[in-house]
Amino acid sequence: MSTIAPQFRLSRFIGSLFDLIFWVILIFSLVGLPIVFIVLFYIKLPVINGQLMTPYLAMTWMADPSRTLPIVKNFMHTTIFKVMAFPGFGFAALLAAATIFVERKFLAKIQLRVGPLYCGKIEGILQLMGDGFKLMSKEIIIPAKADKPIFWMGPLLFVGAAGAFVSLIPVAPGWVVANPNVGLLAVFAVIGFFPIIAVLTAWAANSKWTFIGGLRALHQMVAFEIPLILSLLGVVILSGSLNLSQIVVSQEHFWWIAFLPIGAIVFFITILAELERVPFDLPEAESEIVAGWLTEFSGMMYGLIQLGTYLKLYAFAGLFTVLFLGGWNGPMVWPPFPQDIITQGITIGPVTAKFPGLPLFDQEMLNGTLWFVIKTVGVILLILLPRGVFPRVRIDMILHTGWYKLIGLAFINIFIALGLLYAGVLGPGGLLH
Amino acid sequence: MTTQLPPGMHLETVDDKIMTLNVGPQHPGSGHMRLIIKVDGDYIVSCDPDPGYVHRGEEKMAEYRNYIQNIPHLERPVIHDSSNILYPYCLGVEELLGIEVPERAKYIRVIAAELNRCIYILYWLAIYGIFLGHSTMFMWPAGDRELFIDLLEAMSGARVTHAYLVPGGVRNDLPSNFEERCLRQVEYFEKRLKEYEAVFYQNPLLKARTEGSGILSRTDAIRLGTTGSVLRASGVDFDVRKKEPYDVYENLDFQTIVMKEGDSYARSRVPYLEMFESCRIIKDALRKMPKSGSVRTKLKPNPKGGNDEVYRRVESGRGAIGYYIVSNNRPEPYRVKISVGSFRNLICMPYLLKGEKLGNMPAVYWGLNYWPVEADR
């Protein structure tokens, strides 16, 4: 017995739908249409190419590729497209989500399971989307004694900081949201926000578990920020620039990982710690402190934190690619755009369509994006892989590793970089430059 | 304004540096119990275990049922080690009622008990893995456990609550091709078990985390009355199967695993090594078992015990389980007292956790081989 709508009748439901449609049409034609005509009477329509730009004409233009393609192309170079879609938020979230799915299947294979299987018919490919919708439909519960404004602000700040980090990563030549000359310093500045957000939300939730988790996150991130900064100084010394795009350009012939493997390893370990991934996931250590500083988050607030974590994961992997693996550099494998489509158009039966605006993207950009994506996905998989083989470490072990071993290794890395520079092997005017 | 407290009560003095944490009963790392832990920074100042959330009065229930009806509910405290918790009850009742057990039934009981011990230890190991954040070590034992669950299902018909051991033997005979199948699965399992070594026990992070934490010395282990793997991990060579052999254990070929260190790592490793010995026992018992014969002595309806008392114990996955059964010429026992290994191991938890880091808490807690439901009975 359904208790949701016991008096439900399909015929009445359909009848009510017809009623609704009738009233909508009536009100729109009596009230809506006169308002539209009054508004159109006062708006001065523009004249373009000697034609009055009526709404009907604008609609016919939308079907004409020779007129729409330049508009689309223009739109693609606007800042809002870069922030929302391609090198920014949408691209990062999509890439991270796709890799998370691969990781879940991969980890399941390690552990003799099948992983997500049912959602989306094909091997559970829509599982992540399903999880997202589930989080959206959940109630958001705020603890009674919480400091509410800061508690609400936490997830937004987290996603904001992660988005700022994503915007600094260059994907292809010229395709970056923000390209400051001190790009790497900006990255350090953005990374410095994360422990503050963790401690703020942990304190605002007013719970013991979040408090301990927040302090753990603070200790861990601060302890690993210094080796992180030091391990990247070698790259700055060799490439002679703080601009991330120029660092990529400087690796046209050699990737810096070939000369600075120690720096790359140190940076990779600090990435694991900054992202709170296994084996450094102790701010969220389940068996000790429930879920650490995320304990009191529920519903989409937790979902936002997860989204921020994914974005951060992508951004760190992208940073590793940019600094050590040559960013978008790689052999030209993308086929050139077929010229006869531009000159002769596409003939389908009797109709010949011409697209004078093509190509939308140039070949170098597509090739660069391809190589960047391949490298970044590889790095993300490497970041996620330790989950299958490592247990969690303890807080004193992590601090010992951070303050004692990694800083030493980072200094050795700097000395290697300085040695290469002063021996005249690399750097401006070097043998291999 | 002052509040008058009742006599004998006093307010606890609050130290600003010390934070009290209620680990449980709704905590992913607690089980059905509560640990009241006081921490000073990352160090545990004191720990007060608070069991009793799953007390079911098994001992009282046993006084209202006759000797045969008691079987299914006495195995409830540890459903994944059900043969071992029923074993001493069956031994005690047989002694009280003067029942002879057929030779074949004795071997089948040993096989069932060892299969069940493996099921329990694999379950325990899976939770040990996830407590330390090692998700692969959760999935592998939980999957390999199915091998033994399938075998016991073929023997008894049930996947977890088998009720297979009864006073006078076992409930039913083995299925036709059981020996061959059991041998094949146990040999496969031994191969799998060696892979655990590489992925878990030789893992440098696990060693760094558990070696030297929560050390229980040999004298303390004896003084605090621990039992089972905790006792053997502290260097005491005590196993009921060796010291007071019951049924056919004296005919079988196996060793007691003893480690000297007494730390969390040793406590995690002793049960793992015991699974190899269990496999040896199973294979040996399958070889030496009489191939045919009766498996159950027929009892009189509603048998009565004399005016007598009996105490029998066996080695379970968590240590010695003892049953003290008193009868007074009635079909029901007058009193059944169960002494379980879990509760005896729980006693040393406050001593071990004092001065430890909070991060060591799961490793020490679960290393004690403590099962809250069994401790509460």
C-alpha cells in the first residue's frame, strides 16, 4: 500500500494537467503577449549589414554557421568561458571525476572486487553522478552550538580556494585563466589558505572530533608546505622564471624531472600530504577521530568539500606536470585540420555546407591539451594508487618525515640545481639551453 | 550559590589541558562499547573501557532451557566463532551426562573448530586492516573468509550460526566429497595467506606504526590475566590445545605460536601465524580421521544431569573459553557461567593505552583480540 498519495487517480491527474495548460495559455495570451509587444515597441532594434535586426532575423542567423562560428570563437576567448569551461572549472572537474572513476575500478581490481557496477549500465560509469545527486538530496544538518556563518562559509571558501588554484594551471599555449608573472608564488599563496579553512571550519563546528582533525590538518599542511616550497625552488633556479607558462616553455627540450628527480619525489610526497590522501589521510582517520574536520558536514556541504578536494587533486597533478613533466610539450600527434572542409565545405547529398569560421581550435592547442591531459591523468593515478597498499601513518611520523627528512632532501635538490647552473650546464647561456 | 552533592559524590576537577573523548558506542572505531579516553594533546592520559551495551543474559537464559535447547543461543555471542564457543559446553555436558563420543565425531569437531577459528581470525584481520587505514587488507580477508564459510555451510547447512557441535558428537555427518574439497580449499588458502605477508605484515609503514607501541611485558600479561594470542604475543607459551588437550588434539601435529616482543605488531601477527597451524591441523585431521562410523551418540529424551558440577575450557580464536556448569538432577542446568577470553583481554586495555598516542589507539584496541559482544555475553 502506498501511503504517499492514497487518493491518487491517473484520470484526475491528467485532467488537472489539461486545466493547467489551459490557464497558462489563457494568462499568457491575455497578459504576457501584450507586455512583450509593449517592450518591443520601446526597444530600438539595431541595424546590422543594412538589415533591421528583428528577433526573427536573429533566429535565422543562429542557423547560419558562417555567422555563428565567429561568435562562438569569440566567446571561447572570453574570460568567462576560460573560467567556467575549458582551462578552468568544468575541465578540471570533468578530468578529476573521470580519473576518480578509473581509480575506483582500479582499486577494486586490486582488492578482488568489481567496484561500481550498476549505475549507468556500462560498468557503473554514472556512479559519481549518482553520488553527487544523492548528496544534493540530503538534508544539511548544522550543529546547534556551531558558529554558523563560518561553518556555512567553510565549504564555499574551500571550493573557492581550489578554483583559484585551478585557474593558475596552464593547459595549452595561451590557454590559462590567470597568467601572472609570479605564478608560482601565487600557487604558494593559494595553498596557504587550505589549512586556515580547515582550522576555521573545525573550530566553528564546535565538536571535539573536528577540533582534533582540524589541528591535525593544520600540523600536517604546515609541516609539508615548507618542503613543498623548497622542492620547487630547483625548478625556478633552472628555468629562471616564476611564470608557469614560461616554465613550461623552458622544458621544450628536457623535462626538469630528468635533472631534479629528488625534487620531484619530494614534491610528490608533499602532494600526498597536502591532499590528505593515503597514507597521509590522518586528518580524516576514521577509526580514531570519526571523519576528522569533516565530521559535522552533511549533504551538499560535504559534497562541496569533496568537489574542492577533486579540484585540488587536479590542480596539484597539473602543477606536477607543468613543473616537472614538461606541461603541454610533446611530439605533434594531432592530425592537421583538413583544408578542403574550409575551401570546399562538406557535401552531403545535394546540400553543400560551408563553414568559413573553421577551425575552432588550432592544432598546437589541441596537441598541447592532449599531452597535458595524458600526463596529468598519469600523475593523478599515481597519487591515488598508494591507497591500495599503504596503511595510515601516525601524526608524529608524519611530522618527523616533513620537518626532518623532506626538508633535507629538498635542500639537496636545491644544491643540485645550483650546481647545474654554476657549472654552466643548464640555465641561461648554459650548454644544454 | 553552592549545590549540595549527595554524600559520596564529588565533582570531577577539570583540567584545561585535558580533553575527554567518548569513543563509542557510535564511533566507527569502537565496536559495541565505549572507551572514555582522556587526552593531553596527542597523548592518552587515561582510558576507561565501558562495555555492556550488548549484554543479552546468555547465562540466565541457559538456566531455563534443557541441555540440547541451549545450543543455538549459546553460540550467539560470537556467531563467526560458533563452533569454538560451543565446544566447552559440549565437553562439559558430555562429562555431566556421561556420554561417550564416537571417534569420527571427535575429528569432525576438531575440523569444524579449526575452520571456525580461521573464519574468526580472518574477520578480525579484516577489521585490523581497516582500523589502520589499509583498505586492501580489509577486502582480502573478508573475501577469503568465504572459502571456510562455504566448507562449514556444506558441513552444517548454515553460513554463520552453525549449531553444529552437540553433546554426543556433531549434528550430522560430512557430505560425500567433503575431504577432497576441504583439502583443495585449504591448500589454496595457504597460498593466499602468504600474499598477506607481503602486502601487510612486511609493509614498512605498518611496522613503523605498530612495532614498539602498547608493549605488554611477560609478567604483566600473566598478572593481568590475559589469554590467547595476547598472552602468546608476550612470550608465554600457553595454549589450551597443548596444555589440556581435549578430543583428539594430542594426536595432531601442530605448534604453538609464541612471540617475545609483546607489542602491537606481535599481537597482530600471532593470530595470522596461527592460521597456518590451523590449516596444518585440518589437513592432519582429514588424514587421520576414520573414514566411516557413527558421528553422534544418541541421547535419552530430556537427559538429566546428576548433582554435579564441571568446568571445561578450550582454546578459541580469542583465547581460552571456559564453561562452569552446575546441575541439580534436573533437565536444565542449575547455573552456567561462561568465562570468555575477550573480557579478560579487555582488562589490560587501560594499562596499555596509558601514555600512548591517540593514533595508536585503534592498533592497541583491536590487537587485544577483543570482541565486545562476547565480553558482554
